[in-house]
Amino acid sequence: TLRKPISQSSMADWASKNLNMHTQGIFRRRISISNMLSWNGGSIKKPMLITSNRTIKKEACEMFKLVQSYMGDRQTRMDRNHVALVTVTKCWSMQGLRDELYIQLIRQTTDNTCYRSLAWGWELMAISLAFFSPSPKFQSYLEGYIYRHLDSDENIAQRIKELVDLKNKKNSKSRKKRKQNTEDEGLPISTYAKYCYRKLQKVAVTGGKKGLRKPTVEEITHARNAIVTPSLFGSSLEEIMLRQQDMYPGNKLPWVQTQLSQQVLALGGEQTEGIFRIPGDIDEVNALKLQVDQWRIPSGLSDPNIPASLLKLWYRELEEPVIPQQFYKECISNYENPDAAVAVVQLLPELNRLVLCYLIHFLQIFAQPSNVGRTKMDVNNLAMVMAPNCLRCQSDDPRVIFENTRKEMSFLRMLIVHLDTSFIKGLV
């Protein structure tokens, strides 16, 4: 569920307390908040947000030039992919720059009279949200800004026209004018805003890209493509099945689920100690994720923990869990009753039922005594590591979460032990 973002007045209050007010002219007059948060064609001499960190102060001014370069408002010899990579890498490496980048993007996408520049600013915001989240104190402000643009296409077109007319009147005698572009170039702004809104909800929980390897050009390209072509990770089961219809029209199950499961077994996962408990190398998991999102399974895999970790991530990041929210109470109410637990599975929508049965069938392979001796992962351990990826407690109360975690594990254990999944064999 999407929480209601902060109001316009609260956003103005936040800005007045956190913006590093700039000055202009020989008398160093303070720039108003509205001007501080409107498109600027020049450079900045200090950060947009208050900070005492000298490195951040210096980097913020350089980053503003990068933002302008990506949006096409400043000339550069670098291509846009490389500009995005440098920008994202700076912020990914230096946490103090992240809010600064987002406030700069807010500024450069406000009262921007060039539609192409505006769209590219939103595109850079979408790419950035694939790698890192804003700080908790800035999240609600960014959320409020994005929220206001979810259905704003007509308003934006009208606003651009008004600003262009106003500038033309003021600059009628001026030789040098910024190229005005009110035509649609690329996607509607609401498309970017809707993507950014969903992405912000997720990255605020996951924290963005993990690992030691810096962002790559491939990841930048992938993040940009995801705006139009949803990732296999973080989408709904229905969206995933719709996407694979052209490539695998006869498949009853998500390709990503079956392929990663088969990879775990092909690499001897059922004989690997700590499988599903010991995480795979995070950088290698990220690299595999990139490949899988392009419908490719590389041939050079050797560690079963890599596809096992990615498989867990796929289940965990589904937009709606495998067991939909409306069945959650029924699951935790029947965590000790085998027949009732199995009955819940039969009530699930057909696609969810098949996906869950495939997962349980997969886990039943690992639960066999001959495999448990090698993996040290008995049915209780398997239920413990997999339950959080199938069921999601909506409560904020730590006591409720703690109590329900035990019930979730017990429910999944019931399914591994008692659910008949023989019909799954050979299903793809």
C-alpha cells in the first residue's frame, strides 16, 4: 500500500529548513526558495543542501554540471551513458551526495521549458533510484515531489507553454536564446513519475545496489531500459508471464523461476552444505541478475549459492508475494494443521498456486534425508530461510512480526512435509 505523501506546505517547510540558500548579484541578495527550486542554466557555487562536509561541498558543484550534461543543458565530450555512470558512482560511493543529487534533479525538472531536457532529468532520477535510496529524512520530500507528477502531463505542457511565452516577451531583443522544445520527445513525464514512485518504495526498503563492485555501464543501460521494459525482478507474476508470452508461449510457470531452480540443481545444490543459508558472492549475484533480466543463463557458473541467492531474491522482490496478502491470516491461523494448510494452497489464484507448488516441490528435493545429510538444511531450516520470501507480515509492531515469523515458518514446513506436488514434475 502506498502511504499518502507529505503535503505541499510540509514540503515548503522542509525546504526552508534544509536548503542552503544561495545569493546572487554584487549585493549578494538571497535567492527565493522558488528560484532555488527552479531550472537553472548556470553553475552553482555551493551545494543545494546544508552540509559541513568539505568534500561534499566540492563534489556537489561538480555533480550539478554532470546533471546538466546528462540533461543536454551543458556541452560535454562524454556520452550520456558515461555521464550517468560517473554521477551514479559518485553518489553510490559517497552517501552524503545522494540527497544532493535528488534535490538537484528536482530543481532541474521544475519549470524546465525544454521537454527533452525535462524527460532526461526524470530519466536520470529513475536510473539513480536503481542504485541508492535518499536518506529517510529526505525520502518523504522526494516522494511528495514525484507524487505530484503522477498525472501531470497536461499541466506540464501548459506550464512549458506559459514559461516559453513569458521568456519570449522578456527576451524579444535578446540574440541568444535557449532552444525551446515543447514537443513530446520520448515518454510522457507521468510514465517516469509512476516508475520512480514504485522504485522509491522498493529502494527505501532494499537500500539499492549492494556489493563492492562499482556500478557498470551495463547496469546503467539496464536501469534505463527498465523504465519501459519492467524487470523480471520486482514485477508481479502476471506481468512476468505477460512478458514471456512471446518467447515461451507454452510455459505455465515463470521462466526465471524454473531456470534458476534448475541451475541450483545442475550445480549440485542439493549436495552443498548450507545451501539457501550461505549467501552467494553479492557481486556475482548482481552480475547474474543482469544476465537473467536479458533472458540469458551464462554457462560459466560453478557455485550453486549464486543462483540460489538470486532465486530467493526473485521470490522476495515480487510485487505481491507468492501467497497473496489476502490469504496471509488464513496461513498463520493454520500453521499447525496440515489439512488446513494444504487447503489454503487450493484457494490461491491458479498462477500463484502453480508457482508455490513448484517452489514446494523444489524444496522437497532438499528435504530428502539423503540430501539433508550433506546440506545440513533440514525441513525446519528450509522453512526458516524461505518463509520470509513467500509471506509478508504487514504489521509494524515488532512483537507481532516476531510472533508471526514463527507461524510463517511452521506453515511453510507443513507444506514441505504434507503438500502433494507430484503433478509439478515436467511442468515448465
